[in-house]
Amino acid sequence: MQARDELTEMPLAPQTKLLRFLLDSTVERLGSNRRQELDIRAIAATNRNPLDAVRHDHLREDLYYRLNVFSITLPPLRERKDDLEALALHFAAKHCGHGRKPERIDGAVLDCLQAYVWPGNMRELENVMERALVLSGGAPPVSSTSCCSPGPTWCLSPPVCRWARLDRRSICSRRG
């Protein structure tokens, strides 16, 4: 089954099919005329208030109540500044390359990351870390001016944005 990025953006017709599946745990394969039972558990996520989506007819009310068995509310990244360093290291490790792992995030870079409001949440942070590693690619250390491309992600706040030691060599090291 394909993962949906945003449940409240799914058209109502597929929501009906999803609800039917959740109710009877059966699917009909394309080209088949018989239903097959599946044993699965569903996890749904949204970055919007699902009750607002129900009120505005973006989410079926019966689907909402079927999915809302157990809710976990995670605060946005801008409210979890203490998690930024660990998350930045995680994303740096993911994009460092073969046999490499992140050592540290420079204090000035961490200050820059913590000063930003992160409207794109985790995806934006991952893209920022990947872009920093691509732009620096083993060259001399990346400066704030070479990092700041058009758009809010890199043009954070010039006095705060000091990417002085954010190059591939200072973030990634060989595993030993």
C-alpha cells in the first residue's frame, strides 16, 4: 500500500475506500472479483488539526473516528530546540556518505539552527543538512554567504548564520 503524505489532502473517494478497508480488513486486487482479508494495523499522521479538516470537509468524520483510537501529539520542531542537535547529526549521518559518521555540529551552526523557526519541520531540517553537505563537499569551510541561497531556509539571520566550520570534513569522519 502506498504511504500517503497527508491524510487530509486525500480526496474523499479514496478516503471511503480506506474506511471500508479499515472496517472489514479486506481488499479487492486490481482485476480480481474476490476480496482478500489482510491483518494489518494502521497509523495515520497529519500536520493539520483533523477536527478542522472534518469541519471543512477535507476528512470524512467517520474515518476520523475510526482512526482516532490513540492519539499522539508531537510539538513542531520550533518548540523542540533541544532536539535540534541530535536531529541535525542524524540527518548529517544519513547524507555524509559511505563509511562516514557525523562527529559534531559546530556551536555557531547550532546557534543558527536554533534561531530559525522551521516552518517545514523535519523535512526542512533534513534538506538543510543535506544541502550544507552538498555545498561544502570537502571544499574549504562554508561561509554564511555561500550557504545563503534564495529562500528562507538558508537566509536565516545573517548575524546569527555563521556556517564557518560546516564542511564535510568537520561534520563527517571515517568510522573507526
